[in-house]
Amino acid sequence: MTLKILYGVQGTGNGHTTRARVMAKAFSQRTDVKVDYLFSGRPREKYFDMEIFGDFQTRKGLTFVHSDGAVDQFKTVMQASPLQLIKDIRGLDLSGYDLVLNDFEPISAWASKLQKVPSISISHQASFGHDVPKAGQSFIDKLIMNSFAPTAMSLGVHWYHFGHSIMPPFIEDQISEVSPGSHYLVYLPFESLSDIDTLLESLSEYNFMCFHPDVETERDDGHVSWRKPSKAGFHKALHSCAGVIANGGFELSSECLQLGKKLLIKPLHGQFEQLSNAKTLDTLGLCRIMMRLDQERLEQWLDEPAGEAIEFPSDPSILIDWLVEKDWQNTESVVQKLWQQVKFPDRVQRKLSAMSKA
């Protein structure tokens, strides 16, 4: 019997969509599941490389507004459309589905709760419901994590399980066999182009490739190349770079870890998730942090050695088998099977062993 799934995906940023692409590719190769996709958080025309999702649905949903590298709470509240959100939740008919799979998407989550359709959160945000490293969490953050996209069951996604029902990320990009190039990849979409240019302009002995949504005309300005967002172009630059300078998003950091790229993280101020991601990576010795665009900190990082790769799973078949079996309350078995596929560098494994004994 075919399991019918609605997969709700938060469309803000590209991280949730990246994870959904890996899942969609695996779902498309199965005959025992049928999956429809719903995205919310940005206008339909702002999505790209969406062919794998077929005839996907979009809704406005809820999203956070950013300004000058921080969450702008006033603009976030002002752009919200609560009446439209309620209308979309009530208007989403789930009668044809056996399960709602959810990646921090509020409309499908709340609709499943109201219509009593089984729901499972498979998201990085779900990991924060457990005792994992956290930084900058306010009462509002706790409220958002608990009520933004509530589901009946959850499987967090993180770089380590910390002894809880948390699974590793699925990464399409396997460990890169390409020798690191001479350029450094810069992806700081929440910072202004002028601020990034100021950070990089005097470091002329290094080459930087900066992808940014505000780039209108691609150009090479001496040692800094400016590029529009492009999945193919970005991944090519990622594979061949010597290191990555980025905000604290989960999916890009995961790809960097898989490819063995050293990381310099500038977390988004006021964004609990990114601050916590930076803390976790720093605790495991997997990144350096700069809390502002700091040229001195950048220069120190540029002089550091290359990173070491972590091998994460690329095939979600074990997870899909678990979904099809419908033993959804039993998360321990699927989590254990997935972590058996992960290979940490020796120095990281030693840190994890020390943490487990503490």
C-alpha cells in the first residue's frame, strides 16, 4: 500500500529546500510512497532549481525579515499576515494524506494538528527541543521553537545526536577529491554588499568569490568576484575553494563539513539558531567565529590549516523505510542506523568521547 505524504518545507533561505531536494530525489525512486510538496516563506518566483518537486504548492506563510546582519523584529511583525496565515491553515485539505512530513513549515504543521493527521518534524529546529548546545535563546525563541510548526512527533537533525532522537544531515555532496583552489567562498546574504566589500578590499593577496542575492551584474573587481545566487555555480565554487566565510546556517555548514572545508562563521545577530550552530561547531573545533565583520579575525583564520572532512549519509533510504513501516514512535532504531554511517575525524571523535564521559 502506498504511503501518501504531504511534505511541508520552510522556504526562507535555501537550507530547508536543500535538505528537501535530497529527500525528494530519494522519494522519486520509490514506488511505496507518493509525496506532494508545499513551500512557504517566500514568493513562488523567488524559488529556483525546483524541478525535482514537480507541481509543488506555495503559500505566503511566515518568515523573518533581516536588516544589516540581524533579525529586524519590527519589520518581521509588520510584514506578517496573520489573517492570511489562518486562512491558509484552515484551507489546506489533508484528507488524502497518511502523513505530514514537516521541515519547520507552519501551515502544514498547524493544519495537521487541527485535522488530526499524523505529523513528523524532520528539521534542524527540532533538535533544539533536546539538551544540545544553545546560545542566545530567549523566551520568545523557546515559544517560536515550540509553537511555530508543531508536530505530533519529531526527529531533530544535527551534527551530533548528544544522546537524543537526533539524526545526522543528509548531504548530496560527497567528500571532495578536488585539490583546494586559491579562492575563498563568501556567502553572507544578510550583510550588505558594501560592508562585505569593506571587509575584503584590503586583503589583496587572497582571492574571494562572493555570492549574494543583491548582486545585479556579475563582475570581477580585482581579487573579489561578485556572483548572483546559482546552485550550479555555487557548488562548483564550494568544491574548489580553500575555505568558506558564511553565516551560521545549518545546511551550508553541513556541506562544508562533508567536503572538509574550513569554516569562518559570522552568525546572524538575534537569530538563536545560528548563534547555537556557531557554538556547537566551535565546541567541536569545526569552525572559527567572528561576531561582527572583523578583518583581524578574518586574517587569523586565513592563516589556519585546511579542515578535515566528516562523512555524513547521502542516501535517506533508511529513513524512508522507517516512514513506510509506520513505527513512528520508535525513533531509536532509525537514529542508530543512520549514525552508524557517520565517520568523524579522529580529533573530533576524541572530543565527542570526552563529552560523553563528562
